[in-house]
Amino acid sequence: MAKYLLLKHYRGAPAAVNDVPMDRWTPEEITAHVQYMEDFATRLEETGEFVDSQALAPEGMFVRYDGEGRQPVTDGPFAETKDLIAGWMVIDVDSHERAIELAGELSAAPGAGGEPIHEWLELRPFLGAPPTIAG
Amino acid sequence: MTTRVDEALLRSLTPSVLGVLVRRGADFATAEDAVQDALVEALRVWPGDPPRDPKGWLITVAWRRFLDATRADAARRRREDLTDAEPAPLPAHSVDDTLQLYLLCAHPSLTPSSAVALTLRAVGGLTTRQIAQAYLVPEATMAQRISRAKRTVSGVSFDQPGDVATVLRVLYLVFNEGYSGDVDLAAEAIRLTRQLAATIDHPEVAGLLALMLLHHARRAARTAPDGSLVPLAQQDRGRWDTESIAEGVEILQAALARDRLGEFQAQAAIAALHADAPTAEETDWVQIVEWYDELVRLTDSPVVRLNRAVAVGEADGARAGLAALAGLDVSLPRYAAVSAYLHEGLGDLAEAARLYAKAAQGAPNLPERDHLMRQAARLNAHRDR
């Protein structure tokens, strides 16, 4: 089994095919979208492939150490960061192909007009623990 | 024959059993571990062999565990003086012990998250695993949080008077966490507040209990079958729990009659006025605004002023509501949502939609974000037509 992170971006990913901001959908389309995401997670729980799913607030800041006895330096929040992560799902699957298949399904979540969004999701494999039998 | 263990009974006995051990001279941290061991043992043994005197059983087992732990400790340190001593006679004032436990577990030296965890375990009788599940953290993390909390209060005398106000804040936090995992924290908070109200005569304890009961009564109506939030005005009032409302109102009235108003009583009074309205349109907003005025006087909280603006909008119109918003910090949580609602009331749908979308961006949780986004979508769809 291998773990993968499916990253959803507020900004920074290539534009989706059905790229209409959510406040321009109908309330029913929003409900259908939310339902799709929930059903997807439930289905992965049932197949034993779900690990975790979280959403992030859009605002954040950068923080760094500024030396002994000093307050950390902060920068932001930025109105127009190039790359902004919206949330993630962690899955534990048998193959890279399966991870791609699931990312594709998630990207098909319905948006405006009830049509799939075709949203670009970033797929990142985890670096796991070293194997017991190292070869 | 096996019977189901009455977990509620078991948990309700926890604080008095712990109190007995501490009165006998056990240190709080070790005694608390011993009681937790006894609870786990009870869950294992009672189904097949229920005791005639559950409390006596728990005290005996917990005391034995305490002695075992202390003996092991003492052997290690070659100190064997206290442990073989006969236990002191049972104290007559176990009710006071329960109150002392609440105060200790909510001691001001503890952070809120530590106080919450310690209260749920030492007073609530929940296991570390249950508490960890309820707060979605690993069990080892929760175990560390609890043992650090016990170390923090280890220097505090059990007889030292504490502050009931900190206990109420802890219980309020537990209630607000609601329901996640397999432990119903809202119900647990009500149980603990009810138990506290039985040990101390304090109008604000009663006020908090009433507030919890009145909000809990709406729980079934607050979420649609698909999980989305249903705002107060659109809730099916037939699904409100009338028994819980009646109890909350009765407790509140008795508390208010004492004429020692506090913030929880005032909040409960507002909840009671909502509960009292057969339909949303019949809500007595004028009286609700008066209670918000009291709350502003008691707390001077910007969040209260924000909520007051909504009530003013209902009582005197959206324009008056917006005027009540003036001067408040726009970065306050839910400011945009309130402003959106009032702009919709004013008929400025474009601005309302923009503000709802902005509010969705700043929403603190997903159901609220989805709800606000639906509001923006509803107004935009309406305008586009």
C-alpha cells in the first residue's frame, strides 16, 4: 500500500474546464457538489482506502524565526498568493494507477449546471518508512 | 447472565469516588489514575457480576489500585510509611468533594484545552480514548495533555476555594464542541452542569444549564437530512424538544427570580424567547434586544454587539440593524454574514450576495461555509433571472 496526497487549490492550479465561481452556481448545485464529496469519502472508507480529509481556510501567513529572544517575523496574509491550498485528502492505495483513478473521480465533482468541474488536483506520493527487507 | 453496564451511573459516581480517595490522603494525580483503572475494571466485571453497592465497589477497587501504585512507588524509593495505614473513616461531605473536583479541574493555572480534558476524565468519568476521539487527536496526545494537566494542579490544595466562573467557562466549551466521534459532548456537558447545579446554589450555574437545555432542544431541527445547516428562522419548530425547553425555562425562571443576573442567564433568556415563539414571525424581538442590552452591559463584548445588531434589525428594521453595526470591527468573526443578512433585508441584493460570498471565505467551519455560499448563490441566481 502507498499513501498519496490529493491537493485541492484555491489558486495556482491550471484553470478547470467548468470554471465558474461557486457563488454563481445555484444553491442546488452547491448541495449536489457537497454531497458528491461526502459520498466519495464514504466510498473510500468502505473500500478501506480513506485516511484523512481536511479543508483549509483561505487566509494564512508566512512565519519565520528571527533570532534568540525575538518574536518570530510574520508576513502576510497575502491577497494574491500565486499558490493557495484549499484542502486535501489522503488515500492509501495499492498502486499509482489507482491513485490517479481516484483523483480523476474526485475531479469529476459536479459544479455549475451540474456538469463535472474537471478541476486539476495535485497528486503527491508520500515518502514512507524504509522497508524491513531492504534488498 | 450478563447485563449492560449503566455507564451513566458509573460516570456519575466518578467524582465522589475520587473525592473519597483524596480525603483519605491520596494525592490527586495517583488517585485519579486509580479511579480510571477502577472504571475500566467495572466495565469489564459488572456485566457478569453486578455489584450490590456500585459506589462501595468502586471505592474498594480504586483504593486497592491506589495502594498498589503507591506501594510500587514507595518500594522504589524505600519509603513505606503512609501506605499501610488504615484508611481514614469515610467523610460525611462527599457533595463538597464533587464541587472541589470541578474547581480543581478547571483551575485558572490550566489552559482551556487541558481543563476541558481533565474535567471530562476526572469529573466526567470518560476514558482517555473517548476524550481523544471526541477531540479528534491521537490517544497518546490526549493522555499527555491529561497527565500534564494533573502535574500543573498537583500543587493546588484540594481545599483551596476556586472560582465557579472558570468551571462554567470549561463546561460551556465542552457543550459548544457539540457532537463528533462516538461521545456526545453536548449531552455530557449538560450532565456535568446538572451535577454541578445539584452541588452548588448559584444562579449562573442554573443559567448555563438552562442555556444548554434550550439550545440542545433545537438540535434535531438544526441540521437537514443532507447535513446542511438550517437557520433558526427556517427550522421546523415541531421538531424542537419541548421537554428540554420546559425544563430550561423553569430552571431559568427560578434563577432570574434570585435577582443576580449574569451573562449565562441573559443568554438563556434570549434562547427562551426564541423557544417561546410558535413561529419565527411571532418572535418577540423587542424583548430580545432588551436582553442583548443587558448582555452588552454585563460583558461589553463585540460579539454580543454583533448579535444585538441582528436582533435590532428584526425589531426595528434592517436600516436600524446596520446602524447598530456601525463602529464594530469588520474583522470580527461573522461580521460579513451579519452585514449580508441586513443588506438583504434592505433589498440591496447585489451587496448582500457579495458579502455572503465574502463571509463564506471567512467561515470557521465547512457546514457554515456551505450555508453562506448557498445564500450568495441564492441571491445571485435571483438577480440573474
